[in-house]
Amino acid sequence: MMGATMQLARVHGPGDVRLDTVAIPEPGPGEAVVRVAACGICGSDLGYIAQGSLGGGPLSEPLAIGHEFAGDVVAVGANVEGVAPGMRVAVNPDDGYIGGGAPEGAMGDFILVRQARIGSTLYPLADHVDYGEAALAEPLSVALHGLRLTDVQPHHKVAVLGAGPIGLCAVAMLRHLGCKDIAIFDRVDTRLERATALGAGLAVNTAQESISDALCRFHGEGDRFGARFAETDVFVDCVGVEAVLQEVIQIAKYKAKIAVIALYKKPATLDLFKLMANEILITGSIADDRKPEFAEALEMVARGEQDLTPMISHRIDFSQFTEALAIARDAEKSAKVMLTFNQEPA
């Protein structure tokens, strides 16, 4: 591949994402090159494009995007153990900040994986595992990491706030953990339908019924100090809307837990008296150290434990990159949009 080139999606400024022609990487010591087969479009990718940065100041150099991916190892550098060309893998992007500040991003035909180690950055895939579903290990492990930090148990009654891709992943991983009393809330009916297909027992459009009323109806209700509460044990915030979090704190019962997995772009005002009086626990989760959860999510996918097809709304060839981004931005049309490489559009 010496001297050959490829296209790589990179952000150059606010609203300015381009397919740049770059050299196909060659591996150095401790590195591997993976031919990308599938890469999911994440909300953070869309955010980087919109704001033209990682969230700080202007870019000093173009930002490569794409961090939810799987593919085939095509080249291996010196001092890499247990990895060989032809190996099918999913990649945990954390160690190298792939698609999140590193020069490497997975929205291109090939990617250099630094610190190439089995069980750390590279996770082998059995031949029967679909590349697109393997790429879901990244968002699935984001959800699972937040649930583990909040110590979710099978008997817990859970409410998921937001039925976007991470909310859908939360439903899948709650089912994986054995939870059955799962409610989910959104304002997009098509996403709520996907959540129901994944195992949510109650899916409510908040334009038609409030979170509080729906949870009291589904999980039961009680009274503490003259105030109504829902019998919900855990709230999983995958929406990042201040008003929703405020409502949750008002309806939360004594010792309820809130897992914040959503991205809040500005400070939120919360009723800290209510938080104190009911001993509510709020846990934040950035999923920056989730190797065990990444492996667990991938094992779940490989076993076929759940039907994950409702999660992937579109598979679109990389040659239609611009169209794929437009669909991913449309909440009515899409859930997880999966870019595919070296194959016909689906």
C-alpha cells in the first residue's frame, strides 16, 4: 500500500466536513492497520461537525471523525502479539482517542490503530458476526458502563430518557442485565417503536403524556412528605435536556438513582433540596475506561442474545457520505446510521 491514497472524513471548521485525500497508513512498531468494514455515525460526530471542533477553541488542524467501527486487519507492525492480517476485529477507540482528537478516524477505508493489543484496542470477531453489529459494541458499551457505575440490578424498575441511539443501546443493555420493567420516553414515535422492539415495556411520547404520570402508572406511585413519587429505581438520562432532568428529580423516590450518560452542553439548574431530602444519587459516565464493558457488549452481540436489527436504521455506502450525514441528522428517519465500506449500498 506504499504511496496509495484514500479518502478520510475530517472536520475543518463549523459545518465544514470534507473527504480529504490522505495516504493509506503503514504500521510502525506496536501498530496495526485495519480495513474498515462498518462505521457508525455518532451524535458526537455530528456535534463535532456542527461546532467545528471538539468543544474548545478553533481547530489547529483538521479533525478526523469516526470511532464506532469494525473491520479486518491488513498489516501489522513489529512487536504486536496475537494479531495477524486477515483477523476480523472490532476496535475500542479509547486508548488512542480515535475520532476524538487523534489524527486517526474511522470514516475512511483504512485506519492506523496505535497500541494494537488484543483485549485493549483490538477485539477478535467470529466469522458469523456482522461487522455493523460489531461496530455497535462501542455505543452499547457506553450505555453498559453507565449502568454498571449506577449498579443497576435485574429487579430494578428503570426509566430511559431519550430513544436516540444511546437510549436504544441502554434498553438493549438493560435487557442484557436482566431488567424487565423498562420505560422509555421521547418525542419521536419511530424511535419509540424501535425501543419497544428492543424490549421496552412502556414507550411514551412526552408530547402526549408526562414522564411523571406515565411512570406512576407503569411503575406505581407513593407519597413522601406530601409529594407524589414514582416507584422507579433508576433513571437513565440519554437526552441531555435540563427540563427533563428537573422533572425526574421532582418525581424521584427516596434513594432513586440517576445515570447521566447524555451530553449537557451548558450547566443545568437542579433542585438540590429535593436531591438532598430524598438522598438521590446522580452518577455521571463518560465511558473513557470501559474495556470490560466493550468486551461484554461484543460477546453479547456474538452470542446473538438479542435481535439488534431495530437499532441500525440504515446501512449506507461510504460513497454516499453526505447523504448518510443528512439521514443521521433526521431523528424522524434514523436511529443508528451505519456507513459501509467496500460493498454495495444497502
